[in-house]
Amino acid sequence: MKPDSRQGSQRDFSIIMNTEATIRHAVPEDAAPLVEMFSALYRESEFLLLEEDEFKLTADEQENLIKANSGSTSRVLLVAEKEGKLVGFLGGTGGGFRRNRHSIKIAMGVLAEHQRQGFGRGLLNALLGWAKENRFRRVELTVVEHNSKAKALYEDFGFEVEGLKQNALIIDGNSINEYCMARLIAS
């Protein structure tokens, strides 16, 4: 992964796989494609928090969020782009108080047809670099207990299971557990 300095402090992170792909910070022009991608993710995945009909964000609202968070050192929205199309995201929100400001919670998703092509790895690499630059010491996430591929990916990146949230979600009428995972970043 090599840095690209097109956006000053908001670097782009390029990665090469079978075809040219880019991991970068979201920009206002991504608003409509992001809404489209989120809708597709919520439609196809049982591993994300929202169901498709619960996602109500408009392109204008997404654009305003991107603008409001531009240059933030406590919030980040990274996108994975392949051949001009958004195929994945990683969002993070840092703690809002002095006692938890060192910690960031993340969520990530990659469209099914683009999984297992390195996008998740690229997004995590970019996030960990950004987190270190912004002096975070801890990255947290939750992962559905039966999402073994995602759990393995996170473990490859040094995340450890810290606990199990029993009956954390109800999916298709079934109680589902989630792992709480975290990775510490050396200061």
C-alpha cells in the first residue's frame, strides 16, 4: 500500500490486486454512490446492524456527514473503490471524552461479489495507519459469532476477542451472539 497525497492530511491509500483498486477517504462526490452501496450491503448481508428497510440516509444527508467529518481526527470514513465503483467501506468514531478519546469503534463492509479480494485488508491497513497518526491506542469492533471469515481477518490483524455479547442481535427471529474484539496500537 503506498500513500497518495492528493488530499493533504487525508491521504489516499492505493492497493494493487488483480486490477487497480484504491482505498481512500470518502469525499462529498461519493455521497450518492455510498448510499447505493450501503443499500446493497444491507440487502445482501445478515452481518451488519441494519436491515435494508431501516437504512433511510439520503445522498444529501450523506454528503453533509462527509463534509462535517472532513479532516476530523476523531471520525473517519474510508472507501474501497474498484474500476470507479465503490465496493466497500470502513467507518470509525473515536471516543468523545478525555477518558475514552484514545479508543475508536469501527464498522466495515464489502459487497459480496468483491469479498476475498483484499479490500477488507486494504481498509484495515489504511484505518490502522490513520488511527496511529491520530494517536489512537485502541481499535474496537463487534462481529457476529458465526461470521468466521471476518473474525479470522480481524485476528490476522491482531484483534483479540475480549468477550461475548449473548443475544446481542435478533436476526430472522433468532438470537445471535457477537464477539467484542479489540486491538491495541503502540504509542
